[in-house]
Amino acid sequence: MVSYVSVLLYGVGGIVVAGMALLVAFQEKLVYVPVLPGLTKSYPITPARLRLVYEDVWLRSSDGIRLHSWFIKLFPECRDIAHRLEMVRIMLQRLQCNVFMLSYRGYGASDGYPSQHGIINDAQAALDHLSQRTDIDTDRIVVFGRSLGGAVGSELTKNNPDKVAALILENTFTSILDMAGVLLPFLKWVIGGPGTKGPKILNFLVRSPWSTIDIIGQVKQPILFLSGLQDEMVPPSHMQMLYAKAAARNRQCVFVEFPTGMHMDTWLSGGDHYWRTIQQFFEKHVPKTGYDI
């Protein structure tokens, strides 16, 4: 007769094996979300709907993937005046900047399928395009990234100290290795980043580790950390750890918390304080008017 201990061990083993199988097969679907539930991959709203002046920009990543972007221009009519365009409209109004919005491979109208290596190439293609434009001040390019965008932005900023003036991170995770234990708690014993306990024996299965905690300490440009304390997806402690790692080597770091901010609405719940925080960061670290984000 099989003992209860054996049954328990078999059960635990089965759960681990099932978790491994799910991780190997579906991890990209957990990391990359090109289409939010209930929305279509096509754009139901363009900047023109909000009376924003923009141009469609088509790029080629280094491996030939065709990418779609919007370059939303700051014009006088923007001062009176999709999913993230309302934030952009207010950004234009409050910060007096141009905004470049890139759709990574597999997102929006861009071709291809998401991967860490590919998305890093996509971001580099976007920055290279901006650096070659003659209608902006290329000495004042600021990278802004929320969530996964913060991981991408950190890598891009670290790789381009001569092209990026400053970095803004909002509600960004330390790494996908750490997020694996947040999304699937039983994995925290076998997958994790540098600061976690456990053997981490399954780290090799993670194809897109996005270890921002290892990158952020190498960023030399000024960094603004915007943390929503009610973030329901990324634990706010991740932002605190990123700040601590960066500030240990970079004295140009600023950390600001927003008590009611959730993962996607910190800019909204933060209200005037949110925008004044970014304005003050610009005035100190990227002086003069005219920024490109």
C-alpha cells in the first residue's frame, strides 16, 4: 500500500512538472501581452482622434522586422486639447514635449513575435531614428518606460549613454525571474533573481529574464523612479529595490511614491503631483524646454 507521504511527494512532483511544462510552453504569453483582453490588435483610436499632430513612422529593426511607431509632435494646438493617448495628450500639455511611441514586434501594427533580444533591437532602432531627426533636439531625448517598458528602457539607456539624456521608470519589475514567483507562487522556490532565496534550478527555462536589477546599476544618466503603492501587478518593493541598486552608484536618482497609484493609473491618480515631479526632474537634469520622450 502506498503511504500518504509517497502520495504527497507524487502530488508535489506532479505540480512541479506541470508548472515547468506551463512555463516552457506559455511563458511568452505571460511576459508579453500585445493585445489586452477585450481589445483588438488594430488601433481603434489614433492620435488624430484627440486632435494631436502626428506622423506614422515605419522602422526596420536590425534583424529586418518592420515596426510601426507614432511620432506625436508638440504644436500650439496640442495645448488645448487608444488606450494611452489621453496620458500622452496631458504629457504634451504639461511637459511641452514631443512623444515617440513604439510598437514592439508583435504589438500593434508591427510585424514579428516578441522576444527579449528582438525587443531590445526594436528599441535601438527607434532611438537611432530619433537621433537622426533634424526637427528635434537630440541632446534632450528622455526614455520613459512603464512595467515591461521600464526593463526595455533601462537596457536602452545603459547601452546609449551618448544618446539618452535621462530615464524615467514607472512601476517596473526587478526581473521576470522574480515576477515568476509573483504570478505563480510555487515557482518562487525554484526560479528567482539575485536577491531571492532558493536553488533557482529552473532559471535556465526562462527565455526572457529581463533582469532590470542587474542593468539599472550600470545606468549613468539621471533616473526618476515613479512608484504606485497600490500596484496590483508588480509589488512596489521591486521599485524600491531598483532604486536602491541604482542610487548606490548613481547620485542622480530620484524616487517618488504615489499612495493611490495602481499599475496603469499612477499618472492619473497622482494628479498634479505626478506631473510636477517630472517637470522638476526635467528642470534639474534636462534643462531648457523641448524634450523628446
